[in-house]
Amino acid sequence: MAEEWANLPKEHNLSKFAAELSKILESTGYKEMYGVELQAPVEGQPPAHTTLLILQKFLRANMDDLPKAIEQLTAALKWRKEYKPLEAPNETFPSDKFGGLGYVTTIKGAKESENDEDIATFNIYGAVKDAKKVFGDTDAFVRWRVALMELTLQHLHLNDADKAIPDYGKGPDPYQAIQIHDYLSVSFFRQPAEVKASSSKIISTFSQYYPETVSFKYFVNVPLVMQWMMGTMKMLMSKDSIQKMTWMTYGDQLHQYLGEGIPKEYGGTGPSLRETATTVKSNGGEHVDGEGAAKG
């Protein structure tokens, strides 16, 4: 059961976290997280709801360990101050590298979600024609991937959030996106070193600086042999991470999890992602309108 944040007891970790926020913001010299401006509480007034929402995400990411949550939030604020991820969605990326690789859309009927609607990010790795060209410049790939994540966060509308997020282990966070990784036509056995380097950087960056932003991950068009290997990997993962992941051999199985409104190539009856989803700006003519389709 979620805490009623308007009446949080002082001994609650979320209250303690909020009480430390002034020091954190002063030490980092930065106050924006996921598009939300963090506000240190004012004496005699309850903390801002959206501020508590962000703090709760960092608490949940650290299994309610307050010192670790403070440490991670501090590091994330310092990174955002230096890296300026909010600017990434407004940048233009080369279409010959990143065109068609990522989309953000809204879906209804996701079976594992309690939300009426969910934001879903599709990563289309099968659209990569030249792996060395796409992944060779690790910094450029990470910047593009950050732009896609920031675009996803925009669609979550965290500044308009009005629900409390349950404490760790007490229920799902309604303010997370669903992530789909499509590996159609990708060879898992001949991956160049550039792919591994970029993948490692993405995993490191997102685990540190984007905690509690993804509710479920679906890996589609994954060969059976790789599913066996991924099953073995589960033994090395945390229970929370395992529960978020599902692998399937064919893309058209995805509608069993995400409903009939997804594109036909995923077993649904909806239009293609290119027709209806939002994508990152590219110099090939596509642009982002904030909510609707990527237009040519």
C-alpha cells in the first residue's frame, strides 16, 4: 500500500531523503532530474509531490537504502549538470547511422502493467545495416540513446504526476516505460568489438543515471540458442531484474504481452511505428513533434 505522501511521518525514509535534499542540491549545483525541478522542502510545508516522486524512484532503485539512494542521486545530478541530457532530444543525429533504430509510442492493454496506458520504447537493432558505423563512435551512440530515453521521459509527463509511488516491495511504480528490444536479423555470434563497447557503456550509464525508468523489458526475435544463454545469465541477476525481462523467439508473439494495438509485425493490428510513433530528430528529414508521429 502506497504511503499518503501528504502525511508522511518524519521517520519514513522518504521524509529523511527530502530533509537531505537541500544539502544535495547545494553540493551538486543542479536540481533537475528526469525533467522535474527538485525542490528542497520549506519549513512547515509538505515537500512537492513531483520531488518526492523522484526521490522515491532512487529509494526503490536502492532497495530503500537511504545512504545509497543519496549517493546515486548526487552522482546522477552531477552527471546531468555536465552531460546536459535535456538538450539531446533537440539535437539532430545522422540518419545513416541512427535512422529507424528507436521509437517512442503509447500502448494500451499491456498484460503485465496495471496502467490503462503505457509509454513504450522500441529499440530496433535489426535496422542496423553497418554495426561498425553505428556503434564505432561510442560517444555518439550513447548520446543518441540518451536522446531516445529523454524523449521517453517527456512522454511520461512526470511534472503532471498525481499518484504516490509505493515503497520498495509494496507495489509497481506507475511512472515507468516499457522497453522492447527487437533483434530481427541480428547475428549474435559475429558482433564486432564496437558493439560490445557501446553496449557496455549504455548499460553502465543507464544503470547509474536512469534508475526506475523501465517497468518491463521484452526481447523479441531472439534465437532459441540465445534464449538458453540468457536463461543462464538469469542466475547472475537480481530477482527484481529477472522479473522485468521476457525473451521470445518471434516478434509476432509480442501482442500476447502488449495488446492488439501494437504494429502488425508484432502480432497486433495497429499501424507501423514509423506511421504513429515519435523518434529522435535526424538529418534525413524526420522530426519529433513531442507526442505524435515521426514525419518525413
